[in-house]
Amino acid sequence: MVEEIITALSRIHWLFVIARNSTYTYKGRAVDVKQVGRELGVRYVLEGSVRKAGERCGSPAVDRCGDRHASLG
């Protein structure tokens, strides 16, 4: 399901989407999401797990520039 979400987001022409494996260097480490966003050159970082509820699924998105959280889905 994660790959399908990444593919769907990458089809939105004004979003800059990077590959999921770009974050593997951070796996298992306590890191600041703002720092991760800066290092990867992205504004939004999806974090946590994906949950499916009926026909919808969602994951929290963090705006690394302003600490705002938005729910995708």
C-alpha cells in the first residue's frame, strides 16, 4: 500500500516526491523531522504508519518548515 501512495502522490505535478528508500539512513534513529526535511530537500515528510479505514487510508504529514501536521486521507 505504501508504494501505491507514493506513486499516487508523484502524479500530482506540483508535489516533489522522493523515493521511500531515501529515508533508510534515518531508520531506527531518533531524528528531528525538520532536519530530515532539510537534508532531503523536501517540505513535507510523511511519518508513522499507514492505516486503512474502509475505502480511505491516511498517514500524518509534517510540514518541516512550520511544524504543522496535516492528515493525508
